[in-house]
Amino acid sequence: MGTSRRQFIKVSALSTGGLALAASSYGLGSSLSDLFDPENDYTGLNLKRVPTYCEVCFWKCAAWTHVDKKGDIVKIIGNDEDPHCNGRLCPRGTGGVGMYSDPDRLKTPMIRVKGKDGNDTFKEASWEEALDLIALKMSTIAKEHGPESIALLKHGSSGSHFEHLFKAFGSDTIGEPAYAQCRGPRETAFALTFGSWIGSPEPTDIRDTKCLVLIGSHIGENMHNSQVQEVAEAIDKDVTIITVDPRASTIAGKSKYWLPIKPATDIALLLAWLNVIINEELYNKEHVEANTVGFEELKAHVQQYTPEWAYTITTLEPALIRTTAREMADAAPAVIVHPGRHVTWYGDDTQRGRAVAILNGLLGSWGKRGGFYNKEKIKVPKFPHPKYPHPKWGWHSLAEDYPFAQMGLTQEIIRASIPEEDTKHKVKAWFVSGTNLPNTIPNRPLLTKAIDSLDFMVVVDTMPMEITGYADVLLPECTYLERYDTIRSATNRQPSIALRAPAAAPKYNSKPSWWMAKEIGMRLGLGDYFKYDDFSDVLDWQLKKMGTSLAEMKKIGVKKFPRKSGPLYTPDNQPINLPTNSGKIQLYSAELEELGFDPIPTYTAHDEPTEGFYRLIYGRAPMHTFSRTSNNPMLADLMPENNVWINPKVAKIWGLKNGQYIWLKNQDDVITDFPIQVRVTERIRWDSVYMVHGFGHHEKELTVAYGKGASDTQMITQTKVDPLMGGTGMRGNFVTFLTEQPNTVES
Amino acid sequence: MRYAMAIDTKKCVGCSDCVVACQTENNVPTGYCRDWVIETVTGTYPDLAIELRSERCNHCAEAPCVSSCPTGASQYGPGGIVFVEHDECIGCGACIESCPYDARYIHPDGYIDKCTFCMHRVEKGQDPACVAVCPTNCMYFGDMDDPNSEISKLVSTRKYKTLAPEAGTDPKIFYLI
């Protein structure tokens, strides 16, 4: 370990095959005995059902895990009462069984050691040994550099248990890619405009909207469940969909208007739409008068952005820009200009988000039926524990250059881990939970340099993802189907909670994260923060405070509560009262102006591909999430690898054929580890290529996913960082094609 | 009683949830499927039409797989559901050759397998698993003999097509277009 170069280890290196198979009963209790479900016992298998909420993506749909007589999980069905899924899971949720049954799962703790050949390797360890080592290392590093120098990089439900551990330990050097590599810019943009984050699930009233505008958001390929369901419902009611995308996405195929925009020019279109709506006086004047600030400044600002001006930039016909602006205005306030979700594209993403928010503000859709409803959630009471100590520095200090950063910036934590980088504070160790950084974070060389420099690194995962090969201690987590977790409480039309309870004992020698966090906490002398034997004690305490109980929640899975915050839609005769500085919709942002940023968005031209290169656009497929599902046998069966979409004109120039395998090379001469299949299709512009994110795994222990397709993340070596909140724009990367096998490094 | 399915291609996003739900409901071995999703693209950029649809056995009224089966294992069940009695199937594959929809496969256990409209669920008044799970609610199952059923109404009011009508099999999957 120490400071020597951290060799990537193939996870099973020292595996003897004689794994400790003692099935743990942590968190299982006697929950299975009374849950036989005759209603769902179609096959006469005596299926029992246990409530859960899904962890394959972040939508967290509540469901019933079905278990057969042998105790095996056979299927997962959505909970009818759940507003996230309405009884219908998406393919990943239905295929969640494959996460449980995947034979490639991590099976027992491992510790990095020097092998006989002098190379690093993993040694199987007992939980005692692994946890003792983690506690020892954490205290030693904290003594020398402070607890703040140990960072937590996390995603998903498990992260919350480690977040509690870290805050108790004195570190809030915490970050997750879900912010600066994903939805951060839109949250900042909407906070600046309406005073609050969009949050998840988005409070878009799609089921009742008359006009849905999507800017690069590919609903239906992203299976954000209830949102997809509502789009289908809206299609039944003849909604007008306007999709702006250089690619003919699935939803573009269902849209009345598809605007095949030149990539990286969205702000020009948004400004031109504002120009049309303002100059043709298509907005509701009373609303603008009563509820907004800065209209006159906005009006003066957008005069220069005519549809004719935008045409030269976006390649979209002025008439089409005008028609679609009028469609939105006709539908207002039942119109949604969707904020999107993964929005870290070009580095001016918060400003693009601002343009989207301003457009919504002008159209009056905030708080209105068919626009954005007034969301509400129920607070889950905090299980009592001593106050967290106050860290001397933390994620804030590392994000100082970005005044509107509202969460930890993963890339700044990474930078602070590199000794030569000029940062005020230094990060010495990482604890990584539920996020496969090499297939998530742009600029992989920088990431591996940071990992090389660390004194210590712990990785918690269910699968041998790439990140696990860099761990000093590797902890196998059981899947969401085998554990308790925190209560799900999310913003919706009506507050509700959902329970996740284990449907089977953890397979192999895996454990739940709450248990790992508690065990490490005990070893660090933080027992007062973990005053419970089993996480079900915490849940029962919280649920009783909320007027229910663990026993009741096991029977129903989801519980709804009455709204308390006021009406779902703000009545038309009532001014909207927002938590912004002005209390109104901020078309013009004084906060931005004060700090020297554009108070109203402007258009900036972005880099364009050079001769022979094409802009790399990436996205999702409905059956996969991140890089996490590509080894799931059931989901890999649906889509085993990604392909690269190439316009027929481009394919002709290069002589590329459908189904041919090629390698991609980016502007920095980085070549994909593996070849990728060509898909010649009219569905993509000639200046861009498209691929689905999350493939091209180079960890051989992922026996299904290894070497299948190419990794878009590997091609993303350049980022354009958002000066407002630190989001890493990732769509300024360009690739070209190699038809002969290049000399790739054995990984 | 005449069971049928209508699938609204205007709503289908091609997510393949129907495929996974079928696999977990019917214990279909990994690598095999009883239903699948097809995408067709017509036109040139940017004037395109994209159609996505979930396909499966068409439970034909004039099913060539039934007439070509030498043992009688391929047969019509209640409501016209076409199914294979596994115990009577010798796995000869004549039905596979005769099916214009390529809807059948050889199960690793040696018999021919295919969509049953989830007979075991339908008997209990439930929708087939694919219909029950579909996040876009784009699939409808019901009795075509009942003029008041949702499916009868959809097929009588909406534009639709069937697959390979030229095969003369009288298929019972209707694609709303």
C-alpha cells in the first residue's frame, strides 16, 4: 500500500475458490414468514412477497420482491400504490433479479497485498480483518492530516450510511457524480430563477400538459418511470411534443415537432424563442407584471436574438422557431420546457438552464396544472445521535472557485488528491461507495493519477466494477434486495414513503452498508452515533414517529400522507410566492450580476469538430443504467453492447458498413479499449456520432460485460467547466474512426 | 371468447420491459425470449418516421404451427390461445418452419416454447405479464368477441395493421398506428 504506485488488480487474483459462504442473516429476521401472497401466486409456487424500492437507477420505484419456497428471488413487481411506478416497473427494475443472481458478484472482503512476484494482488479477508484495517488507516490518516483529508465519493442509498459515518468522524469532504457530472447545472439554474431545486422526481405535470418541450432530454430512452408513463398518458390526450435534439431520439419520433438542431447551439434557440414570445406579445402580461422581476431588461436583451439570427447558428428554419414558440404560448400555462436531467454538456450549462427556467417563468408554467406542480415531501424524523463535529474544511473549501456550487464537486476532490496540483487542502484517502468512477468521471488519466497518489482507498460495491481494482480494501455489499435501507421519501404530488426490506439473506459473504458503516464507526469510537443493533430498529423508530410501523410498512410497502403545504397548483388569482431574493421569478438575476456573471444568458459559440472528426454525443438505453447494468445477465440479454450511430453520408465517405467493428479515437489520440459496432442510421446528424453510455468494461471479472462495446467515458478527456457551479461539460469531445485494430494496451 | 392484443405504436418506446417481465414470469431461460421489440426507421434525415413495436406469437385463428404439428402438441386453447403441450412435443421444429412470425424457439429442455398470452394469469382474470408491466400502458389484452371490451373499441376506432397479413393466418395482434 502506502504511496507506491497503485496497480490495478483483477479482483479474483488470489481467490482460492474456498470462499466463506456463511450466509449472514443480518437484517433478515423473520420477515418472510407471514408474507405469502396468494394474489400474485400465478404459478402456484407459493411465492412470498417483500416490499422494496428499486436501486437499479435513482428513480427508486417501490416494488414487491417475490421469493419462492427455496428462498430464491424470482421476480419483482411494481407496487400499485407507488407514485414513482404505479405498479409498473421499467425493464431494469423488472430485471433487478439479475443483480441478485449475477454469479460475478463480489463475494467476500479483500485486502491489497504484495504477491510473491512483487506485484499487488488481493487476499481474501474476514470482515474483522478488513474493517479493523479500515478503522486503523482512517485513524492514522486523520491523526496526521485531519479527518477532512478522507473523502467519501458515493452514489445511491448505501452512500447515506457512509455519509453519516463520515460526518460523525468529522469529514464532509463528500461528493457524488450525480451533481457536477449530471444534474447540478439545472438545480442551480432553477434555484437562481425560482428559488428551489428541481429535485427528483422532477415536479413536471406531464400527464396534464398540453405542450412538452424537450431539449436533448430523451424520455423513453431514459426510463424515468412515472415520467415515461405520464408522457404516454399525455400522448393519449394529444399532447404537442417539441423535441430539440441532433439525434432522432425515440421521443423525437413521437413529437409533432422535431428540431434537428446543430449540437451546442441550444442557447441560441432558447433566446430566439424568448425573442418571439416577447416581441409577438404572446406572454400573459398580468402574470409577468405580478410575478416576475427583470422583464424590461430581458426584453431589451433578447432583441438581438431574432429567429433569423438563430437560423445561422442552429440551422433551424426561422419559421419553425416561430411556430414552435407560438405552440408553447398557446398551451401556456399548461406547458413544460423540461429542465432535463443529465445537463453537463458545454460548460455554460447553468446559463442554458437559466434560459429554460426564464422561458418557463415567462410562460407562467411554474406552479400550474400542466406545467410544474407544487411538489411536497414528508420529512423523515432523524434517529437521535450526538451533534456532528465541525470539520475545519470540506467540500465547500474545495469548491471555492465556483460560487454557486451547492454540493461537493467530485472533480475538485480528485484534483485535491494529486500532490502536484495547486489546491489549498489535500485529500489523502478515498472511500468509494456505489459509483464506478472510471466509467463515470471524465478525464480518466487524471482520475488514475489521483488514485495513484492516495495513501488509502476503500471501495464498497456489489460487483467487480473497474473501480474495485484500485482498492486497498474491497468490501462486498449485498444487493438492495437483501438489505434494509433508509426510508424513501421524495417530492411528489402527494407525500409518500416506501420501505426497503430484505427478501433474502445476503448471498455469499456480502453485507449491507448500514452494517459496514456501524462496524467501522464502533471501531473508531463513534458508538454513540450508532445506537442500534439492526437498522430495522432505526426504521421502526422513525416509522412509529410518522404514525406507522415497520410491521405495517412490511405489509403495504408504500404509505401516502395528506398534503400540508397548500394546493398542488397555485390558483390563478393568487400571486406566486417564491423563496427567491425578490420573492418573484427572477428573469434577471441580480445575484449573478453581483458576482460578475451574465444576469441574463447570452450565446457563446463552442468548439466544433475538425476535419474527419465528429462530436461525440452519448445517452441512455431504456434497459441500462450507468455502467452498472451491463453485466446483469437479464439486461445484457436485451442489449449486450452499445454501437456507434453514424449518418449514412458519413458512413459512405469512410466506407463503413452496418455491423462492422471499428475503434474510435478522440482529439487527444485516446483510442477505445475495445471495438464498437457501426450502426449506419438516418437518426443522427452528419456532424455527430452517438453511443449509449456504460459499455466497454475492461474488468475481466465482469464476465458478461467485459470487452463488449466501447466506453464513451474513455473518450471524454476534455471538459468545459461551468464557472458558476463547477459542472464538467462533457460534449466537447470529438472522435474519428479506425477500421484496423490499433495497438491497444492490455488492460 | 377470442383473446387478442392491441399494441399502440404511438406510445411504445421500445424499452423491452415486456421481454424481461415475460422471462421472469414464465421462467424463460436467459438467452431466449417469447417476445421481442422491433424498430423500423423510414425516410432520410431529418424527415423520418420511427416505429417501435413489441412482437410475439400472433395467436392466429388459422395457425400454420397447429396444422403442421405431427403430434398435436401445438394446439388451440381457450379463447383461441395457441400453445404447446410440452409433454406431447417431440421438438421436431416443423412449427418453427411454418410460423411466418418466427415466434417459437427450442427450449434447452427439448420442447418448443412460445408466448401463451400468460394463460396461467389469464385464467385468473389477470393481464399477461407483458401487458401488466408496460410502463407506457401501450398494450391492451382482451376479448375481441365482446364489443364492449377496450380492445374491441380500440380496434374498431383506431387505425391498425397486422403483421404479414399476406400469410393468411388471421393474426390476433393488432398494431395501432
